[in-house]
Amino acid sequence: VQLQAYGGGLVQAGGSLRLSCAASGLTFSTYAMYWFRQAPGKEREFVAAISWSGRSMRIADSVKGRFTIFRDNANNTVYLQMTTLKPEDTAVYCCAADLSDNFYRTHMTADGIEYWGKGTLVTVSS
């Protein structure tokens, strides 16, 4: 299984970026997909998740109203649209995939998530 995130870069505060994650080696349309991020010196943090069908989404409170997750099952890709970016959004963003019911747990963590990709760095300047 390979998950490749791309689309990161340097953006000014208030700007937008769209991250993409291309998946291969798995039946993409059966997996819930996730975005996590890790800032320097901080714990990995849940950002967003989307169910296998794309009908259900979960968004972290810290990015709610600014970030959107969506997927294209025909092209095995999940996206994270980020708007109104803030300096505190600076982090390495990773995508992940999981078949289990982790998507429905109350507190979303990285524990038990099956597949991880390498991240893409997002830097938001003030």
C-alpha cells in the first residue's frame, strides 16, 4: 500500500492550499481516509476524516469551518482543502487509510490506523 501526499508549500496567513493524497495497492473505495498533522515539537493531531463512501466527514474543532475533506474514488485520491490558513496550521500533513470502525470512535487518534503515507509540509507565514 502506498499513500502519497502532495500539495504542501509556503503560504501567507489567510491563504488557501489544497492537499492531495494518491492511494495505490488497496481497494480505495472501501477505506475510510484520514488527514493528520504534526507540528514541530508537538504530538500528531487529527485533522479530518471521510468515510469510504464520502457521505460522512469528521473535522477537528481546530479547523472546522476552514478545512474540508473530500474524495474521488474513481481516481483513488483524497483531498484536504484548507482555507483561511493560520500560522498555527504549520505542520507536516499526512494521509492515512483504515478499514476498521475507527472512523466512528468518539475521540479520533492515530491509534490503530492501518496505513500511513509520508507527509507534505505546509508552512503558513504571518
